[in-house]
Amino acid sequence: MSTLPASSVLLPTYARAPVAFERGEGPWAIAADGQRYLDFGAGIAVNALGHAHPHLVEALTAQAQRIWHTSNLYTMPEGERLARRLCEATFASRVFFTNSGAEANECAIKMARKYHAAKGHPERYRIVTFEGAFHGRTLATIAAGGQQKYIEGFGPKVEGFDQVPFDDEAALTAAIGPETAALMIEPIQGEGGLRAVPVRVLKRLRELCDEHGLLLIFDEIQTGVGRTGKFFAYEHSGVAPDIMSIAKGIGGGFPMGACLATEEAAAGMTLGTHGTTFGGNPLAMAVGNAVLDVVLAPGFLEHVQKTALRLRQSLAQLKDQHPQVIEEIRGEGLMLGLKLKTPNTDFVAQARAAGLLVVAAGDNVVRLLPPLIIGEGEVAEAVARLDKAAGAVEAALARPAAE
């Protein structure tokens, strides 16, 4: 049910909370009425460096005073620089910039299909994905995700995607056939409930791809750019993909994404095979470079790891204090989730009432996705507010029995 004002002409596709934010400071979002909220949603893992980070503001302001847009018909020096920095810090040799994560995944899907077509096998276009996945809201990416609630009502599902159960090697092996082009997976499912893919599974995916001549695609839109304590989550396993989609944190709040690939995987994407009007625009490139200035600075990722460990330890204690509410702690780094025994929507509302912003996910999970800049003080404050939210949920559970 939408909470839009009766006079709103926006499509009622969101159940918006009755709060409007007018400014932010670091990990704090400040509402129009002046109330301050500790933001552990970060725009769904987007505001990686918090609100109004001075280095990002300076980079965007300086670029805005020079030139905003020229299109990809011309050379983009800052785009060249950002692409090179991404390649130097990852497995990749090629980059294509987009405006969003869904577009980055569209590029990845097209690249995998084109790879095989260029090698004389256009019949190899199918991509195996995994139940619980979320890859975007376009017609192709909802088909890739395979969740019926996103597909229903939009006509025939886009052909070419085969979903298999999460962590079921027999089903995965059976799904690979002569038409299979690639395997596509999130190292940690975000919307799907903060389910981390075991390292052994990622290693097996790499083996299957090498064995069958498939491409391995990692969707790191939510897990990337320091979120898990590494620059990208694949580094935890030592398993490198052939193609990787990124977005969210790379823009620090500015809309942008990218598709990264090895030279081999990208070989089919030649002149005219793909394009974008706004992708790689000067404003986005300036902000993306500024984000990397911070995230790749010595000691930053170590700070994320240290803060994440303290947060996880505190959440474990919180779970012990509220066994009626919290069932399990999930995730990696500062991409953590509380698997609940009570409705996650109730918990999100109680957390907001306590001045803490968190995000619901599938499998009855609440996501904690704070800015990567948080420290011990913000961890302690967030846990205190989570404790208050859990207590309110417990009190609500107890009321019917008392009556």
C-alpha cells in the first residue's frame, strides 16, 4: 500500500515511509522536521562514504563548473582514468560505464551472448542463474533473477535464463547444456536475504565454466567497492570472474555503474555492438574517481574490516539478548543481515521510530548497510537503537497474551 500524499502524481509503486530527508552529514540523514536518523541503509548500499562527503562534493562541484555532458562520441579523459584504475585494482582488462546496476547487468548478459556468437556459436545464449537472485528491474534482468513477484504481469518472460536452487550442484550440473553461455551469481545475495555463497561453490562454478567453456559472471552491484571489507567480494574466495557488474557504491550516491571484463570475455563487443547516452558522463566519472581516492587509500579497507568485526560481535550479543526476535546474523563486512523470527517490516518500522534506518530483504531479513566511514561510536549507537527496536517488537508480541 502506498503512503504517497493524496495529491502525488508519482506512480504508486513504492510503499514509502512517512519521512522526507532534506540533508545529510556523514552517516546521519536529517529529516525536514529536524529529526536525525543514523543511516544504516545508505540508500541501499549506495552512499558508501556517507552523506555530503567533502571529497565527493568537491569533485562533483569542480566538474559541474567545467562541463556536464558531451556523449560517448568523444574522448572522456576522466572515464579513461577511472576505467584504468578499476582494471589495475581487479581482474579486469575492459570496462563499459553505465547509469545503473540493471544496465551493467544488461551489458554483462549481452557480452556473454556475444562472446559465443563471435566464436561461431550463436546457439549458446542461455545463462544459468540462482533462485533468490536479484539482478535488476528491466525485462531481461527480472528474467535473470527469476522471482515471480517481479515477473508477473509483464507478459512472457524473456527467454534465455535457467534458474537453479541455491547451493545445489546436481541441479546446476544438469542445467548446463549445449546452449549454455554463462553462469551468473551474486557472491552474497542482497535482496535474497544476505545469503553468502560458500567459497567451495564459487570455486566449483569456476571449474564448471572452465570445463564447459562458459563465462562466469559475478553481480557485485551490492557487494562491491569495499562493502564486504575487500575492494570486491570475489577477493575473499580467490575466484575471479570473467565479467563483473558493479554500481551503487562506485558512485557514492551519484547514479553510475559499470561492466568489467577480461580481454577474452569482452572480445565480441566491437564497434557499434553496445552503447549509452549518459553512461560514463563527466559528472559520474569525476565522482567515481573521487570514491576510489578514498576507498583505495592505504588503511581504508582495513578500517572497514575492523569496524565490521566490532559490529558483528555486537550483533551476536544482541541476538543472545533477543532470542524471540533475532534468529541468525548473516553477511560479510558491512553488508550484514538479521534473519528474524518476527516480520521484518515491523522491525524496520520500530528501528525507524528509534532513529535508525535499515532495509528489509527477502527471507525475512533486515539489512544493515551503513556507510563505510562509520566508526566505533556509530556502531555502539546503532546497536543501542537496534536493541530498542527489538525490545519494542518483543513488547508488541507480549501484548496479546497480557490481554
